[in-house]
Amino acid sequence: MGAFGWSSTTDEVLADKDLTGLTVFVTGANSGLGQETARAMAAKGAQVMMAGRDQAKLDAALATIRARVPDAQIDTIICDLGNLAQLRACGAEARARLAKIDLLINNAGVMACPFTRTADGFEMQLGTNHLGHFALTAELLPLIEAGSARRIVNLSSRGHFFAPVNLDDPHFEARPYDPWEGYGRSKTANILFTVGLEARLGARGIHAYAVHPGGIQTNLGRHLSEDMAAALMARVTSGDRGFAWKTIPQGAATSCWAATAPQIEGKGGVYCEDCHVAEVDDVSTNSGVRSYALDPVTADKLWTLSEELTGARYA
């Protein structure tokens, strides 16, 4: 086991791992970090279920992975995080097709999109990034309980620095929509969801980890105008240390690390970056996790709101 860090790649993190016999479920697996996570884990013997909302894109990603990993045990499933009825259908299909899920990688996300609503009326970023994964994870919980590794990895971001959650106005009904505030709220929610999962499931041997992948140029930025992209770059490069883009294999490495690292076994409810558990830091602009994102009281309040909005329950 090596000492991993900022530049580590998925294959380096998993080099000494044998994932044979494990079942991995990855959302947003049709491109970017999700596709790379699926490939890397399939290459180490895992059975991988690639989830996404577009079958054609899933098929293309599947073909790309099979070209690199010919013996991959890999399949696809439709999963639309912006539609609760479809998520329930996805959950039912997954329970019919899979005996267990050892590692759930809640990877999919949307960033700084124009104001839109999900099929159920939620603000799109909170609805997709948090509420969709909240509902999906509840659907998949029986399969996770049947697994052996029992880890849930939630993709967050340093974007949680942009804003805490707003439990009084989650869908921007009382104030003007700001795309970066919406993104920040949703990424903070991903961490608070991790805290909530750990509090409720940790004693049952199911552990949750939030992950910041780093700055990666993927299609996550597809909604950014030139001005928004320039403003984002100015923000991330003005901090207390230099900024550099990661490659996609480097960006997906922390997800793979959080899903498999032995040193964090049984120690969930944390936020990871650059293949380590981050320190709480309310000052730095370039590292760490804000204390408001780990607050258990806020996590409980968000959990209650998420149950109310989605109807999802964790038995």
C-alpha cells in the first residue's frame, strides 16, 4: 500500500486490490469520472453496474471500457436522478438483477446549470446531486446490506465552500437563483448526507464517505458560459496555493481510494480529497472541509427534509 496523494491515479490506488466477487454500482457512469471509476474497478475484477439516464451514452461508454478491459463483468441500467418515479423503477430493477451491492458510488452530478426544475419540482442541482441520490440510495439499501464491503461514496466538491444548505428555501422560491450558490448548497448537502448515513447505518456496518475529486475538465462544466468559466478559474486560482487541473484518472482516484482503502474501514462520515481524509478548515480556499458541512444537527434537519421531499425511507 503506497502513500497516495494529489497526482495518484485510479490504477495506482487499486494496484494491490483484488475486487473479484465485489459488485459496484456507479451513477453517472456514461462519461468522465464515473466511466473511469467503472473501468478501473472492472479491471480489478469487480462486477460493475453502470447507471445513467441515456442508454445510447451508456452503450458507448460500455464499448469504450470493453475495448480496454475485454473480460470486464459490466452492465448498464437506466437511472434518472431527476425523476423520483424512475428512481423507484431503477431500484426495483436493480433488486431484480443484482444479488448485492458492495460499493455504491454516487458519482453523477450537474453544475451551475440555468434555473430548471426536476420532474418533481425540485431545483435541478439540489434535486439531482442530493435528493436523487438520497432516494436512490434508499432504494438500493437492501442490496448494500447484502454486500460485504458495504461502502457508500458520495461525490461532493470543494464547491461546498460556495454555500451551506438553505433548509428554509431549498428551491430558490424566496430569493433569486444563483447557479453557484445552488451548486454549493448541493455539494454541502452531499457531505451532510454522508454524515447522516454514517449516523444511521454505521452501527450496521455500512459506512459512507464524501469525496472531492479535484479540478477536472469533464462535461460537468457544460452549462458554463465563458464569463462563468473565467470567474470560476479566477476563484480557484486566487487561493493560498497554486491550482492545476487533474486528469480524469487522477480525479477518479479519490473515489476509488474511499471505496477500498483499508485505513478508513469503519471510519465513515468524513470528507476525502487527494486520497486522504481532509481536515476541518473554515479559512483555507484550497483544501479542507467546512465545519458547517459536517454539522450533525444540520445533517439531521436535511435528512428530515429529504425524507419529506422524496418520500424515501431508510428501514
